[in-house]
Amino acid sequence: MGEIATEGTTQTPKRCAKCGACAVVCPVFRASGNEIYSARGKRHLAEVFEGEKATPVFEDIYSKCLLCGACAQVCPQHLDITEDVMAARSEFSPFYGEHGYQKYLARKALGRPELLGVARVFAKPAADVLLDRLPTASGLRLRLALFARTDREEEVSEGMGAGTRPDPSAAPVTYFPGCAARYLYHDIVDSIGAILGRFGRKLEIPRGLGCCGLATMASGKRADALAMARKNIAALEPGDGPILVSCGSCYAQLAHYQELFKNDLDWQARAQRVSERVVEISVYLESLLAQEEPAADERTTPLRVFYHDPCHMRHEAGITAEPRTVLSRLSSVELVELPDGPQCCGQGGLFHVGAPELSAKIRDDLAGKILALNPDVITTTCSGCLMQLKSAMAAADSDVPVVHLGVLVNR
């Protein structure tokens, strides 16, 4: 394997202090008990097999990483461990790791995200008919749960879309909805559009947008991720106003587009102009809601809300206070928190496809802790986390609704 390299830099595994701080916070290590899956384990492996061709076993070990960034936050040597993992994956076969073919197909589907809309057309009616008839542990039931709306979710979303019509003369707000909101959960788009309508603004989704490329980049397929980035940059660069992003994972990727083009100064400059304009949804909502008085408290019992921190927001962007400020401005909302602090849901881009058992173990551990808080609703700002938490509630046979923060704000 030689040295673990990133573009323009070289970092050797020997810089690792072997302190084990990364293992303590690694969700995969905690779920598996296998230290080889921790950052320290992977670096030791790279050091031992330095200069050798990666074997299928080596590739599988490197596939067992969520790229959540928790290890990088606690590393005393300040090693960019997630970058190391992606760099190593870039040398792997297209079908690397457990369930490699499924991940390959998922990456191909992300290249044509409109296929998600086709999937929804067929899956939602199936969910309405079959969901309550399938066993709790059924894999089909957990997949259909991604498209179902429970009665409690309908209650939370009641009145969704009833916003003030925007002023036709107002400048539109450029909006990057992400694949899931655009093709699977259009209530997110409708809700955010309605919220902006209250302030005389309107959303504009540029033509030509595609997948942000985060999952593809995480798989080490850099060339494909760059192609996705160029497509989005070309679509987003007209104008100079903010670019609203309603998915935490998409925001993290768009905010770092310029870092993908270190060997292409022209595209790097274009990417930087786009990256500097992106605004995450909770940050945007915080500034909007500060302009109006909180609505009158109409509930006799507060709505118990659990907010899940997406890993990209918690470890990389540092956006944790803003969504809680937004929730505090909603009438009769009681925010409930995990006693030991936020934790990963186990979705990890395509990690849940490539390592379904580990992903489910991480997911179900979190779900048990959330349900112990007896929430009325679960909310988040990442589409991947949203889908994982919907699956978690279905696996726990719980009807607690999981909705995007934008939908909850517009309830």
C-alpha cells in the first residue's frame, strides 16, 4: 500500500501516536469490537503491508468506515483520517468490500438521481398497502418504511405548504435540494418554499443540478465525483446571492468543492465562488425566524422533539447550535437530548449498503436511546440520516414520526 497520500500532500501511517483516542469515538469499533476497523487499526494495517497490493481483505477493512469524522476531531496528531481512507479507496477495485456490487449499483444510480423519483412512484403505494402486513424484521418492510407516512407524521405535517405567496418582484433564493428532497421527499421542498413565502421570497432550483457527489467521493471514485461537481458548479454559479442547501451531507460537499480541484486552478476558482455562497438550512432558518415574533402557544402539552445531529454538521461544519435555536423559536416545543451527547446513526453514505449488519447495529443502538426519551417527533437536517432514522423506527416497531427540520418548522 505504501504511504497514504492525499492530493498535493503525503502523510505516513508512522505519524500515528497509537494512543487509541480514535477507537473510543469510532461507531464501527464500538459496534463491532474489532479494533482493525478503527483509525489506529487501519493505519497499523497500512504500515505493516506498506508497498504491497491491496488484497480483498484489506479492501474490506477499509470499507468499514463511516467517514463520520469523529476520529479526526480527537486525534492529537491532527491527522486527516477520513482523507486517508478515501485516498486508499481510490486504488481499490470498483466492487471493493462486502456487498461491493450493491454499492457499485448505488453509485451508478446516484449518477442519475431522477431514478429515485421512479422508485418512489412504485414504492409509496406498496408501502401504503404492505407496511403493516409485513413482519417487523422484514427487510422489505424496512425499505418500504422510507416511503410511508404514519398518522402521527401526518399530524406533525398538518398545514404543510400553507405559506404566504412570495412577492413576484422579490429576488429568488437559489436552492440546492439534494437528491432525496427533490425526488423522494418533496414535502421538504414544499415546506421550505412555504417558509420563504412568509417572508416574501421564493425558491429557485437551477436547471442541470445533479447529485452532490459526496457518496461517490467517499467511495474513492474521484473522477466521477469531480464530474458531478463540475455539473453542479455550472448550474449554481450564475448570480451572487446565497445558495440554500437543505441537506447536511450535500452542504458539507458543496462547501468543500474548491478542495477537489487543487490541480485545476480554473475550476478551483469557480468552485470557490460557489462554495462561499452555500448556506445550510438551519443557519438560514435561524436568520429568517429572528425577523418574526414566535407564534402563539396553542398546545397544552409541549411537543417533545429530538434533534439528531448529522455527523458532517457536528464534526466538520460545527453547526449544532443553530438547529436548536430554530427549535427554541417554535411554539410549545420541548427539546430532548441524549444524556451522553449526540451519536452517529450509522447511515454513512453507502456504508449502510456495504455493511448492513454493522449499520443496523449502530442504528438500533441510537434508536433505543432516542425512544427512551419518549419523543413525539424526531427531526434532522440530513437526508441520509432522515432515511436511516425512518428505518430505525420501523425496525423498533415505533410510529414516532421522523421529519426534516424544514417540515417541522412549517407545521
